Amino acid sequence: MAEDVNDLGVRIEKAVDQLLLENCMDSRILVVTHGAYIETLLLKYFKSNFGSSRAFPDNGSITITNLTNDDFKLLKFNFVPEIAE
């Protein structure tokens, strides 16, 4: 049986809590996941940033956030670094 959006939201909350619990403040952590997970996370925590537009990231793009015990900020979304030739 597939996971519904509410179950995914609960799983995301647990993952965010686990990141805070298991890492020191000011740690840099790389999380690699699929677009649906990122979209659900962004809409859960940053819905006002997206209005009626979708929060689904482009393939290969980077989303950067800053997570602390007190705050969760969206720094970049759909960021694709330029590659020097």
C-alpha cells in the first residue's frame, strides 16, 4: 500500500527531529532524496513561499535550507550551479 501525504508528513517531521537530535549545531548535512519528498517538505514548512505554484524541484536541482532548534529557513530552491568549462 502506498504512503499517503499525511503519512509522508509524519515521516518528514521524524526525519527533521532526528537531524536535530543527531547532529551538532552548525553542522553541514547533505540529504539526497526524490522530488516528491522535497515537495512535501517544502509545502509543509514553507507553503507561504510557494502560493499556488508547485514546489516540485527540477531534476538535478539543489534545495538549501537552514535548520536550527528554533527555525527552519528556505535559502535556495531549484538552484543549479553553473559548471565552468
